[in-house]
Amino acid sequence: MKTIAILTEKGDRSTAEVMDYLVYRRQTTILRLNYETLVRHLHLELGQAANQATLNEAPAPIDLDAIDGFWYRRGNIYLSLPFGQEAIRHERVKMHLDAEWMAVQQLAHEAFGAHIKLGSAQAETEGRKLKDLFLAQKAGFAVPDTLVTTDKNKLMHFMQAYPSVITKPLNYHVNIETTDVFFKSTGTRVITPDELDRLDDHFFPLFAQEYIDKKIEIRIFFLKNQLFPMAIFSQQDDTTRLDYRHYNTEKPNRNVPFALPEALAQCVLRFIEYTQLDTGSIDVMLGQDGVYYFLEVNPCGQFSWVSLHCNYYLEERIAQYLTDEQATA
């Protein structure tokens, strides 16, 4: 009997489908942790006799030594704070407690998974867009000309060099909600001259990139060194032309399996080696100039739609990997 631990979120469809395959394989016990379930009670024992952890009111402690595979899907283990609210409002105190709790969070990434692990919380949470662009170039990819600047004049000269320039967050999309305001970014967008005029002479670092006129976009899901590419015909729809993630639910883009040219596949494999990622989704664009441009990688990107449109059965492959590493290595 194998025990597989999964750290995920409540509504994640991909997690549920992988679990279905794990159940189908039988002889598998699944330990699912949803990050929305806050930890209020924690008990951890490490020693020669046993390595065990109890979270909240679990009927039995988790035997850490008995876990055969761990899949980091997304999220983390978060603490409920029913105590000391007044003190925690002090920023320095909060920073200290957050740092202390990070040591406990490592439990899910070091203790879980005796020899089979998939996914990385560190890769998911660290701001890696610029680092990945650098590594993609090193791997042989072309990348769109890129600028990060705090200077209005530098941005103005950059915009004058190209017919169109886009911007997007350096890390995560903005999603801010208070009692007075709700603000959510739209992801990739074109910088207009009017927006440039409204900027101060100096501002917080801004990410700018030349706009590439595309033929198709390509999403490449990878599991270890296995590549599963899908072409997305997003350029013929005004809603998705700039970024396919501006989904048109009434008239979805056509998505089909795609055969990567050998040279491009080698770039992808070198990039995976340089980043040391074992799974993720890479976004590539084929420009009208015939060049394949690396855009970004999402270590925990959605893959169910790639699996569905291309008949890759990725959920089954992940379940197989977690229970028998040699099956898909």
C-alpha cells in the first residue's frame, strides 16, 4: 500500500482528476491537504522512534516515514491566528512570526515524499520572470526585447523603438481588495502614449516588452523530460489576440496537439535542466517572422485543458509517476 500526499487548493479540478486515477490504481492511500484549511492545532515529533505530525483534529497522526510520494500542486500550510491579535498588528512582530511559521511550512516540502516528489513551493512563490527569461536565452530561445525601468525617459525611448509595447506583472497579477477598493489587473496589456504621459519621471520598477505579432501560441506542459505541447489559435480573435488568457468563453480558441521542431524541443529540455523544475507549463509564441519566442513558465500552471484537447491523459501520467517513478521517468 502506497501513501501519496498532495498539497493543493479546494476547488482544483486537476487534483481531483489525479486522485481519481490514484484510487483506480488501488493499493493507494491519499493524504490531501487543502491550503484553505487553516492550521490551528499542530503537533510534530521527530526522533528515532517515529516521525509524525498531527494537523488540527486529525483522527490519527501522519506517519511521515510512510509517505511514498508528495505532489506540491499549489498553496502552502497556513496558520490560523486565534491569539494575540493586538500584538500581531505590529508589523515587526508579524514579520517575526511569519518567519517562524516558515520553518513549519517546510514540513510539507522536506518530510513529505520519501523518494518521489513533484512540484516546488519555492518555484511557485519566488518572482522568477526575469530569471527565467535569462535562462531561456541561455538555453537557446529567442525572447522579446525586454526592459525593466524606473525611468520615464528610458521607457519612452523603448516605446519609440517598436510599433507596440506591452506590460505585465513581474510576478503575480494584482488582486487587491479592501473595504474601500477592489483592484484587479488584466494581465498582459499594451502601454498607451496617454498612460506614458501620466507617469511620474520616476516610478516603481515597470516591466515592458516589445509586442510580437504572432501566428500561434504554444503551451508546453512538461513532466520530468516528457513534453506535451498544444497549439492555441488565439491570433484571430480580438479578445485573445494579445494574450490567450483573456479567454473568450462564447467562442473559445481552437486548441490542438503540436509537434515541436527538434531544435525547439532541445531548447525546452535545456531550459528544464537549467531551472531544475520537474513539472510546469511553458508559454511560447511563434511570431509572424517564423521565430519561436519564450514568454514564461508557470511551475503550477493549469494542465487539464491541455490534457483534454490533446488526449494526453496527463492526470493518469501524474498518478503513475507518483506511485511508480520508473513508469514515466
